[in-house]
Amino acid sequence: MTDQAAHVLTTGERGVRTITLNRPEVLNACNLALLQALGQALRDAEKDESVRCVVITGAGRAFCSGQDLADVADRYTSPEPIELGSHLRKHYHPVIVRLRTMEKPVVAAVNGVAAGAGCSLALACDVRIAAESASFIEAFVNVGLVPDSASTFMLPRLIGVGRALEMCFTGRKLAAAEALSLGLVTRVVPDADLPAECAKLAQKLSGMPTRAIGLTKRALNAAWTADLESQLEYEAMLQTTAGQSHDHREGVLAFMEKRPPKFLGR
Ligand code: T3D
């Protein structure tokens, strides 16, 4: 295994690809190798037709602590001006865009702290299930930065602008129970149950009409910036596509024949 590959572990079972961020000694902080390996793992999962649901989690006691600050320590001792935008564009944006546009459900199994860009990573997934000991920190302000990697896009849409501003201004830790009460996560489960609960959900999703789920993700992404008429038109267009799928025909036939459907994701 190359050093880069070791930073992200992938396993597959019955249509589910699990991607584990694997630098537990630094709470899965993102160095370049981890970001590249994560990007590659997501590209592979997107391309592989046998993968119908993706789970992202962290090794050890954390989900992800964001940018590896030690990895970029040189910036802070050099007299050169620091330029962060190009680093984000090159290494973070492709990961976030792929998570949001991949037409497969992506579940974040948030096993511990998700801080800074690690919090953004969790927010960019479609569904978040948290362990009781998990937490979310928009840690950027603690190091004098602006939330990035789409935290300013996802967070207010998930919990509202007022709460997003408070979280981002203070950089405080939001515990799993509060995250649940704000709608940032859909479920909180005992730490020991997280892998099994997420696997159960992922298995369920992977057996569903995943083509329709992918198109639904497209529709909900578009709805964030659309007006009513254009969204209605977009739904009609996507429904035309879904209507021609195997799974639509199968779903209706199975209903009429009073048998369980066999969805193929196409
Ligand atoms: O290119 C760019 O820079 C732009 C992109 C920016 C995106 C960002 O993500 S900016 C925000 C970066 N992240 C942070 O500021 C979070 C830093 N970490 C923390 O605040 C804390 O570690 C946590 C609140 C996440 C967890 O605290 P705690 O007490 O549970 O753990 P700890 O003891 O602080 O951390 C354990 C180890 O992980 C420790 O190493 P050690 O002392 O055992 O050798 C610590 O240094 C290391 N670690 C944790 N987070 C990072 C890290 N090492 C490097 N980078 C980290 N982000």
C-alpha cells in the first residue's frame, strides 16, 4: 500500500463503499496525501456502477480535524505572504463538489469530532449519523479564518442563518445531542452502534432505486437557487428520466403484483 493510499481505507460490501479517513494520530487531519487519496476514492466510488451508496467515516476517536496545521507549518515561518485560496481550489473544492454532485447517497458516519474543513466534509454529505461522543466545530475562527469547503453554503441551509452565524463566530463545540436538536444530524446512536447502524442504513439505501435517488439529489441541489417555475420544470425533466428507468417500471409492477420490488439502480 502506498503512503497516500494508507491515509484513506476503502472497503466494499453489497453495493456499499465505505471510505475511512485514516490518520488517527492527528484526528484524521487533512494533509495533501489524505486529500488526494480521498479525491481518488470518491472518483472510484462514483464511477463504479456496483457502488450504490457511500459511507464516510474516520479511524480512531475523530471524524476529521480539518486542515493538517502541522503539514503547512512552513507557511507560518516564511516571510512570504500566505495564499490559501489556491490550496482550497486545488485540493478541497474537488472533494466537496464531488460529494454534492455524485448521484449516489453519501452517509457521514460521524464517529467523533468534526472540526474546520472536517466539519465541512461532514456537512457536504447527504445524511449525517453521529455517535453520542461526536461533535462539530466550525473551528476556522479559532485560527483567524473564514469557514470554507462549503461550510458557509451548507450550514445555514441545514440549521438556519442565525445559528450558523453563532457557530461560526464563536467556534464553539456543538455536541451530538445539540446537533440532533438543530437538525444538523438525523440520528445520534451509542458510539459502539455507529458502524452497524450506518451499515444498516447504507445497505437499505443501496437496495433502493438509486437512479431516482441520484436524480432527487440533483433536484434538491438545484432547488437551493431556483425559482418555483424553473424548479417545477426541472422536476418534470428529471421525472421524464426517472420514468424511463428500469426501477420505475419494476416498482409499479411489483406493487401491482403484490411482491417486493427488485431495484437495480438503473
Ligand atoms: O490551506 C488551508 O490552511 C486552508 C484550509 C483551512 C481549512 C481548515 O480546516 S482550518 C481549521 C483547521 N483545524 C483546526 O483548527 C482544528 C485543530 N484541532 C483542534 O482544535 C483540536 O485538536 C480538536 C478540537 C479537533 C480536538 O481536541 P482534542 O483535545 O480532543 O485533541 P488534541 O489533543 O487537540 O489532538 C490530538 C492530536 O491531534 C494532537 O497531537 P499530539 O499532541 O497528540 O501529538 C494534535 O496536535 C493533533 N491534531 C488535531 N487536529 C490537528 C492536529 N494536528 C494537525 N492539524 C490538525 N488540524
